[in-house]
Amino acid sequence: MKVFMIGGTGLLGCEAARIFIERGHSVKTLALPPLPEGAPIPKEMEIIFQDVNKATDDELKELMKGCDTFVFAAGVDERAEFPYPVYDYYYKYNIAPLERLLPIAKELGYKNATILNSYFTYLAKLRPDMKLYEKHPYIRSRVDQENFALSFADDNFAVASLQLPYIFGTQPGRRPVWVILIEQLKRMDSLPFTLYPKGGTAMLTVRQVGECIVGAAEKTKGGRAWPISCYNMKWEDFLQIVYKARGMGPRKIVGVPPWMMAMGMVGPDKDYKSRGVESGINVYGLPAIMDICLYMDTDYCYKDLGVTEDDIEGAIYDSIKVSVDVVEKGVELLGMKGE
């Protein structure tokens, strides 16, 4: 395959590029400078520094010529902060590029496309009774992104939407998204316990995401939404690893019901409003989500996409250690970009 990727120097795209190249494929990527210092970016990957949102259609067509596989490993998640209406920003970074790139890919005769999506899409479609699409702008944007992407699938053009859960692992020079978790937990350090929801989450490592991307590009037929999970873990067990990485474990974790967590959302809600920020996940609807054990079948990854086992505890530990350095030592690293 000759891969054209958006975001190939990012945390996930870079790992996918490495695996594509190891399997004999070529990779060309559009990316935004600067590159994270020390990141193991494959030297064989062709990097073009260009903002996809600013390139013209003619420029994109010229850049995409000669390739047959498209990967969208860019965009932003719910932890990126934007002013009201936040949906417009998710649309700008997660959907609008696809409205231009997917038609061009089909016009140029591409065989497939792989889009990085979210497991919140999986939950929204599994549990319509929770009205997640209506309540949460970020979840609405991911559902819209997936539906739009899959609408392009046909017998000659395969489309894979990867419904990704929480991801652990680091890229040298890149700021982990878990910094916000450390900031939240530090507010409870003076207590003899930590208050946290009772649910749990699906998860996997950065390397496993790379394998999912490559596996989906190689194996998807027609249109397919892939639920992605390699490990399912309760929040309590996850936090014990977090506190170990912080040098504070073991720690007593007290599970709280959604109504109690919702009472604690008054402060964050006021903070967002004071700064003119709208949360992608409505803070008063978040407790209901966090109370769920949002697990997914691991067979899709291991049996269907060919993903291999990894050290999830080690990946969590590494992610938290770097996040602690950012919070407590002021280490400056590249943050999330909508590339």
C-alpha cells in the first residue's frame, strides 16, 4: 500500500507509520511543525509540512496523487478546550477535513480509508436511552464523523472507523493528555482517600493503536465501525497504577455514585463559564458515563485486526510519569494540535 496520512508525526499516526513501513508499505504525511523533540519518527516517511485546513482542493489532489490508502490520524478530543459553541471546533478539526479528503481519495482511485474515531460513538449507538448525542457536543461530533465517513464506503472503497477508547503510552517531546487527570487528583492529595466513580473503561497502548490502524487498512471490507479494546479495567484498578507512578500507592479509592459526582461538577462548570469555555462533555452528564463499565470485546483487536499483547500497566505508568513532570516540574512539551 501507498499510504497518505494526516497526522503522521502525532502520537498515534507516528506509530502507525512505523508499522506500515515495517510491513513494506510507504507513507506520506501532512503534519504541522514543529516536530516533537526526540520522537522516533520513521526516516522513511515523507513529511510535508502543511495545514490540511488551509490547503486548497487542487493542492490536496496533487499531494494525494500516487497513493491508494488514506488514514486520518488527526483531530482533537474532548480534553481540548474551545469557546462556545464547541461543536463548531470539533467540526472544523474532525469532520470538515474529511468532507474534502474523502471525495478526493475516491476520485483518485484510493482503495480504502481508516478514520480515528471514539468509543463514545460506540456507547451512543449502544445506549440511545442515555441521549448522549443530544447532551454532549463532542459525542455528537464523533457520531457525525463516523456516519459521514461510512457513507463513502462501497464495493471499491473500504472505510474503517476505529472507535478508540483511552490510550496509554508516550512520544518523546509530546505532552500527554493525562496531565488533566494529575491536576484533578492533586486536589484530593490532602485527603486519606480518593473519591472517584465506580465504573471502568476499555483501553490499549499506543503501539496497539498503530497495529489497529494498519490492520484495519489491510483487512476492512466495505464500511466497518471497529470497537477497539485490548484491556478492560475498573477505575479503581487504574488509579492504583496512577498512584504507584506518582509514588503514592497503594491508595484507598472510594467509589461515588453519579449524583454525588454531579454535586462536585458545580466548580468545573463555573470555571468553564468564567473562562468562556464550553466543555465537549457536559459536566453534569459526565457522572453517568463514568459510572458505566464501558468495556468492549477484545476479539475485534486480537483476532480480527491482528493486534498483539502489550504491557498496559507499563504504558499507564509511563504516561503518568511524564504528566507528573509537566504538572510538578513545569516540563514544557508539545501539546495537542488539530493537525
